[in-house]
Amino acid sequence: MKAVYLVVSLLAFASVHVLAYDPSPLQDFCVALNDSVTKGVFVNGKFCKDPMAVKAEDFYLPGFDKVGDTSANPTGFVVTSADVTTLPGLNTLGISLVRIDYAPKGQNPPHTHPRGTEILVVVEGTLLVGFVASNQNQNRLFTKVLNKGDVFVFPMGLIHFQQNVGYGNAVAFAGLSSQNAGVIPIAKSVFGSDPPISSEVLQKAFQVDQKIIVLLEKPFQV
């Protein structure tokens, strides 16, 4: 019987680590300090600010009502982030927020967040959204047209996208289950890696000839 309890305890302990995303905090807060020279406690990739020096401003980020400039992005979208890099008070809290602005017909191209699930709410416009399941689920595409007030979830690590299919601008807000969920844009990562992935590898992977690979790589060359 003791052996059974031991096994159950070990499984429970392991499941906590398997299911956890960002580590759970063991203190009220650990405001990120980007100055590595300053004396502090290193927690989850950041130094902690002295708690006695923490101010309300460490948990505050203005400007999320400002419309993002989508003109600089060829795909017609721009992301404004409230994550640990812009809002130090998020350090160790395991959440972040982004605002996404879309030009007419603009899109947030297929990408993944390796460290976070995303929940998105449309506040203006109409979006076509979707994600692709893994091989475990036959790479099924789950897609939906969202209107103002609609919510959609993108599971952690799965490839997903959003496209503005309305006639005007669109705006959405998304919460992520990580203070720094990361982003891997699929096209840029494959065709714009540094150094480039072997052309032979890409030709075989996509079953196309060299000329097609060159064309696909061209937009991402610096």
C-alpha cells in the first residue's frame, strides 16, 4: 500500500510540473528589473526589483486605446504588447495581454506561441480565425468568422491565424497564459531563418523546385 501511495504522490508531483506553464510565484510580486548590474534576486529570467522600491507605475501601462500603425507591416497588422518586457509587474504572474490592429484585408499570418494559450476577443470589425491541430488530431483545421464581442481560443503551441474579412479596420485583444508567450511566425521562421535552412531541405519538404524556394525566401531577406 505504501508503494501505491508513493507512486500516486510521484505522479501528482510530476503532473504539477507537466501542466504548469510559467512557474507559480511564491511571493506577492517580483517586478522585473532589466538592470543586471543592480543587486537583486534572479527569478524566471528577470531580476526582481527590491519590494520596498516597487511603485504603482510598475503595474501600469497606458496607451492601449491608441490605434496601431499597420502601414509598416506588409501583411497589414500590428501588435501592441503588455508583457513582461513592457509591463515589469507581470514578472512571475503567468499572464500577458496584446492589442492587435488590422488594416482592411490585413492578417496576422500563421504563427505559434510556444509558451502560452491565447484567448482572443474582437472589439471592432470581422475576423476569420483558425488553428491547425497536431498530427494527433490529423492536422484538422478549426476555423470561425468572429464579429464584435465574439471570443475564440487558440491552444498553446498550435499554428493559428487571424484575417480581417470586413470592409474597415478591425481590433482585437488577446490574453495569453504566459508573461512572455513568445511567437514563431511560420513563414519567416522557415524561409527567413538566420542562417538560412538548406535549400535542399526546403525543396524536399515542400516538394517544389529551387526557383520556388528562392521566391519564397526573397521577402524575408535583409
